[in-house]
Amino acid sequence: MSKPDSKRWKMLLLASVAVIAVFLGLTAGYRLLTERMADNQLFSVLINDQNLILDGRTLEQFNRDLVRLSGAQRQAFSDTMALWIDRWVDDAFGQAIDAVPGYMDWYYSLPGSYTRLYHALHGDLDKALTARMQGHLVDRSGFEDRLAGFEREFAEEFFRARSEQGARLSKQLAHRYMARQAGDAEVLPQPEISLDLDAAIQRGFVGGADDIRRWQVSSQASAVAGAGTLALLARRAIIPRLMSLTTVQAARRVAAGFAARLAPRMALAIGVGGSAAAATSPTGPGALVAGSVAFATAAGTIVITDFALLKAEEATLRDDKQQDIIDELVASRETTRALLKDQMQLAVAQTDTGWQQAFSRPYDTAGVADRFHVFGSRSAR
């Protein structure tokens, strides 16, 4: 190639590079200008019942804070509900635990002792003791009623706490961006795009009546409202476990053994009374009086002696038996606490699945650019 031709090719190459450089520079400048213009775009954001006028750059920061603070409020909500469950479980089981001494008072009272003897003689001691324990610890203590009310109390606290967290989020954002508005709303042009974040927070944290009804219906098919069967827990699980305790069974065997010893001795007392009646016949009334006195004397001696043995049982077994019952109730309390907290997390996860959709809605409706969308590019969602 001749030198003139080579020179022309070099000049052409340099010109091409210069054209490309100019084009890239213009493109970058246009992009920068576009971004600057976008940064200056105004948005009306309704938050905490206040219309804030934010430019594009500030809206981006607002969106980041919205996501970050809403996550923090959802975690705070979970913590709040966990503490509520702790208090509720402690209070509910506290009613049963507080009733244990009263049950023990009955158990070792004179009526309690004779009631056990009666049922031991009739062969239904276990059934009678189960019913009596259930009556003291579950029914009259208010324990079962409290368990039965869990669903209602949980739902009320659940939506109250979520509403409170949503309101706190609104106030945080409004307070943070009130002083960061683009300027005086009275002199600024009217923003073309309006974003209703109050409605988004209402849907994401509280929900309307329809949302609450849907949650309650769906939760009844889940573990959470399945706690409506919580009231059956005491009857079907706790009481049988209490009745199987070693100390409870030991006391039952003492009562059964007492009845076994008492039966032939009472028969003997009856026989003594019959013999006295025969010895006094045929005078009639004398036989009745003599027989009754003989029977009462023999039976009274037996009852007084064996009742003394039962009181000795109280002195040796009551403290251990009472503590074993309380320990079993405490173990059931902790199992129930863990179960309800697991179920609560399911409920939180269920409601949280809709929060991103709720927050996206005002941005989608307004048709804002991906850059200004609360979750960034739509293709990334």
C-alpha cells in the first residue's frame, strides 16, 4: 500500500474513533441529563394523612426506608405477639396451677376421704378421681374457659398489634421526610404522579374487613385457629397425664387398699350387730337398739382408725403429690407455649405474603418508572 493510501486509512480510522467518542459522550450526557431531569420529577406521596412533595432522588431514599422500616416493624410485630402469647399462657395455666392446693385440700378432707372410699368400694375410683380433678383444675378454676377463648383473644390482639405497627411505620416515614420535601407545596407545580402509601400500609399491615375474614377462614384450616381445640387439651391430654403420675397412682392404691381392708371389717361389724340382735330376741325393740349400738361401735372404731391412716398418708404424700401435679402442669404449659408460638409464626408468614403486593399496588397503578418503584425493576420481582 502506498504512503498516501496508508495515510488516508489512518485519518479515516481516527475520524471513526472520534465520531464514536462523540457519540458515547453525547449518549452519556443525555443519560445524565435524563437522570437529572428524573431526579427533579415531583411525586405526591400520601403518608400518615399528609401529602409530601418529593423529588425523584428523595423518593428513591423514601422507598429504601419504606422497605427497611416495614421489615423492622414486622419483626417488632412478631416479638409483640410472642410476648402476648407468653403472658396469655402464663395466665391461663396459672389458673389451673393455683387450683391445685384446693384440690389437695378436698382430697385429704373428711368428705374427700369418704367419697374416695365410696367409689373404691364400688370399683370406679379412677373414674371418680379423674372427674374430681378435672372439676377442680379445669372447670371451676376457669382454665378451660380461658383455653376456649384463645382464638378470639388471639385474633383481637393480632389485628390490634398489626394496626399499631402500621400506624407507627406511617408516623416514622412522615416525620423523616416532612423536612425533605422538594419545596413549598404552594409554589411548586402539581406533581403528575400520586402515590397513596397510607392505603398500601393499611392493606399490608392491617387489611380491610374482607382481608380479615379471609385470614380468619383460612387460618381455621391451619394450625393457628386449630387452637380452637385447645380447650380439649386439658380433658384429653393434661388430666390423663396427671392421673398417671406415680404419686397420684400411689395415693389411689392406698385408697383402694383401704377400701379392700374396710369391706371385710365392715362385714364383721354388721355380723356383730346381727349377733347382738339375736341375743336380745324376742323382745324386738331391744334387739334393734343393741344391734345398732354394737354395729356403730365396731364400724366407728374401724373408720376412726383407718381415717387416721389416711391423714398419715397426707403427711407423707401430699407435698410430693401436689408438687408432681404442678410440675406436670408446668411441663404442659411450656409445650403449649412452644406450640402456640410456632402457630403464631405461621399466621405472621401468612399475612406477610401479601405485604409486597400491597406496597407495589400504588406504584403499579401510577405507572412510575422502574427506578422509582418501591421494589426496583419489575423484571426483578
